[in-house]
Amino acid sequence: MVDRKPLHIEVATPDATTVALALSGDLDYESVSRLGDLPVPAGCTAIDVDLSRLTFVDSSGLAGLVRLQLRAADAGAVVRVVALTPYLRSLFQLTAIDRLFSLPPG
């Protein structure tokens, strides 16, 4: 049996134009809709996403991050990954998703 960790999304607004998201747990087929349900507020120019506490990401989770990027771009905002694990960095590079996001130096 797989030890599943529910997805938790913390949302903060550090300033009037930035939304900060901190994801923890599993971002997968069963939880990715929660990411898709997050609105991009009017006037938002940046969505900062902390992925450093994710314990598992499957292809549905990666697709959900790409959809978030597309929704943000449609609203005139950019998604910036501000923290991620070495595993996720290599997964982003392997799948070429690193070209879609601003990643922190690593």
C-alpha cells in the first residue's frame, strides 16, 4: 500500500501584485484539480510557487503546473518557481518543463 500524503496549498499575498503558493504533500491525479481551482486574481503579475515540500509529483501534477502557467500567462502574470527539491529540478529538466518556468539557481 502506498503512503499517500494529501496535497496542502498555502496561499499568501505578500503584495498587491504577487500571489505566493506553497505546496506540500502529493501533487498527482487525485489532487491536481485543487491546483486548477485556484484563481489568478485581477492585477496579479506574479505567482511564486514553492515546491520544496512536495513528496510526490506524477505526470498529472506536472500537467497541472503547466496549466497554471498557461492560465497565469492569459491573465498577464508569470509563474516563478521559488523553491524545489533536487529531484524535481531534474524531473523538470528531463521533461523540458524547466523552459516554461523561472527556476531558482541550483
